[in-house]
Amino acid sequence: MTEHYYSKKQTSKLIRREWAVEVGGKKLFFETASGTFSPRKLDIGTRALLKYMALPEKGRVLDLGCGNGVIGIVAAAENPRLELVLSDVNSRAVMESRKNIKRNKLKNAKAIQSDLFQKITGGFDCILSNPPISAGRKTVFAMVEESFGHLNPGGSLQMVARKTKGGEMLSKEMERVFGNVEDIGRQSGFHVYKSVKQ
């Protein structure tokens, strides 16, 4: 079976890289590993989500399918009053996320390995995700469906996708499940979609 960044266990040779992201004049440092999503640089979709994500003032936030943890770590650094949970099915990604949380000295974030919501408990005020569109419609739609059940009333799901590569399909599914969807930002063909649990 072909190995993907959304496979549970990675057997490919481990190659590590490092890069930084600037947030509000402060640099956050990341170590990335082969066999995880976008290990060479910050991808355009994640960059768009970081630019346009609408974080709550307080509460719990989930970075679903966190990869090396950049979305959750930036959110945790931007607002220390938030409690961040970073999750990914990929054990190598979770290992890197834990290292990056420690490296950036964050006390309000933790990373867990979970296949979607299997090991995730409690409700959230916001769920952020750059979903693995290449994993297929079934996986991405499950992320939307299950997110609804894990959001507190008034909480939002925010996802990014390239409009011409699954974004339109994703926004329609978010509207179907939540009854609403808003396009809150776009960059280089990527759109950030937001649905609120009424």
C-alpha cells in the first residue's frame, strides 16, 4: 500500500528540516520531518488559513490534521488564553508537533495522535484545518460531519482549500452540515471557509 502523509505510520527515511514563521513580529521555529505534510516549507493553503483564521478570545481550539503543528502553534502563540489541541493520524507528525510546542515554549498546547475524533474528548469553540483533499471526499466529509458534533454552540469550523481542487465541494458540504458557510479570505487560489454551529 502506498504511504501518504495521512497514513498512521511512516516507514520512509526520516529527513528533518527547519524553518520559521513570523507572527506579530515574533519568530516561531519549526522542525519538520519527511513523511509529513509539506515538510520543506510553509504551504500556501496553511499560509492563507493563518492569515484569515478567526480565533475566539478564549476557550478550546482544535487543529485537526495538524501536520507539524504550525496552525495550532501559531494560534496558541497569538492568544495564550486559548487551550490548543493538535491532532493528526500520522505518528511522525504528532512527534514533530510535540517537539515544536516545546521548542516554542508554549504551555497552552498539546498534541495527540488520533484518527479523526477517535481519541479526542470534550467540546471546542473553534476547529481549524487544512484538510487532506487528496485523501478523498469520504475522509474530508467525515472531518466536516464529526467536527459539527464536537463544536460547542456558537463554535466555528474553519477550513482551507484550493477552490478549483475540492474547495467548492468542501464549502457545499460545510453548508449542508452546518446550514451556513462563509468565505472569509482568499489567497493564491485558496479559500478559507467558515461555518458556525447555531
